[in-house]
Amino acid sequence: MTRDEILRAPSMPAFSPSYPRGPYRFVRREYLIITYETDPDALRAALPEPLEPAPGNLAFYEWMKMPDSSGFGDYEESGSAIVATYKGQPCNFSVQMYLDDEPPITAGREIWGFPKKYGIPRLSVKKDTLTGTLHYDDERVAMGTMTYKHRSLEDSLDAVREGIGHLNVNLKLIPDVDGSPKVAQLVGYRLRDVVVHGAWDGEARLHLIPHVNCRVADLPVRRIVRGRHQIVDFTLPYGEVLHDYLA
Ligand SMILES: CC(=O)CC(=O)O
């Protein structure tokens, strides 16, 4: 392999790359998002400086089903995030994500610093209930349920689209060959070319079970604020460094 060939490889293994270069387009990506009030100390402990919690101690737990994702295929994902601010701008900080497909785990960590680990999330409609579950090492650690299409947001799809375009932030940590930090950054990105096929609000419940290697319950549920179901297309662009902890 020549130097040029090596530098043209989009990812490792160079001989059989895990993921291609972008753009990464997601078609008919379906979400169950349960927003809830959590414990302020737990929230603060999970949020890296200089991000600040938004008023209300809000976190959300979400399931995503991605049937058609360029470069990544068909997979499902689940995890938690915190409603925060970066220099006064509203943003969502991703705390942990669990999914069942290697290329988006690897690409997500290597490019944008998504906090991804392997787990088995499932999102489906069971009779009258939109139902999400997450299994980690064969144990069920999360279940979310929401009423199915009770309140359509057909009249406010522009606001839904605007919300999806908000700033998202990850903490990217990559060690050097000697184990010391090589990359320690807050990475920001905004989803582009968003198309909303449908969105619904409704009653929801969320059950999180403590597990030491899958700490979804470490942001405990104090009060459910809202359930949101939505089906959208978008492009995930490359990110930008908002803050460099090594600078
Ligand atoms: C590749 C990614 O990180 C995107 C996703 O799985 O949400």
C-alpha cells in the first residue's frame, strides 16, 4: 500500500474500511424521545464544563430506528442526553448511546466523539404502544413506552424541524499510543436538510435499571415532561471543535 493509498482510506482497516466518507444521509429515521426532570447533582456530574445545565434539570432518553443510513445500513440506537447551554446557546449534550452495528459505533466515536457502546436497543409498535427497550449484556436496562399517535403535530412541523436543527454536543476523548489524552474536545454539529415526515406528542413512561457498565439509570427519572414520536430524514455533517481541553 502506498502513502497515497493509505491517506485515501476512509477508515480502518484500510484493507476493508469500517465506514466510508460522508455525507451520511438518514432516511425515515424514527424516534421515541422521553423528556424528563432529573436529579440536579447527577446532571451536573455528567455535564462537562464549560457547558451549563438549561433551567429545569432536563434530560431526555431516546430510541432511534434507522432503516436506511448511507454508509451504516439498518440499525437501532438508544441513550440519554442533557438539555444544556454552550455560551448561552441552547444545545443537547449526548451522555451515552448504545447500538447494535459496528460501523456507526466506530465512525461515531472516531469522527464526532459520540459516546457509543455496543448494546441491543429495540423500538417497535406493540399493539397500541410505541415501545423502546435496551438490553446490555443480556439484561434489560431500559424500557420506554408512549401512546401511539394520540396528538399529531402536523400544524407545527416547522417548529419540530427547527428543534432538530439545534446544536448538538459530544465530548470526544481519544488516547495517544502511550495512553495519554491525544484528543479531548467538545465537538458540535447541527443536522442539515431535515425533512419531517410526521411528529406526535403523547403520554410516556420511562423505567431505567441500574447497571454499572450501562449507566442509563444514573440520570434518574424524577418527573416525565413529555413523550415525542417523530419520523425524519436528515444529513449528519462533519462537526466543529467548540472547546479543546488540551489547548
Ligand atoms: C454515525 C453516527 O454516529 C450517527 C448515529 O448513529 O446516530
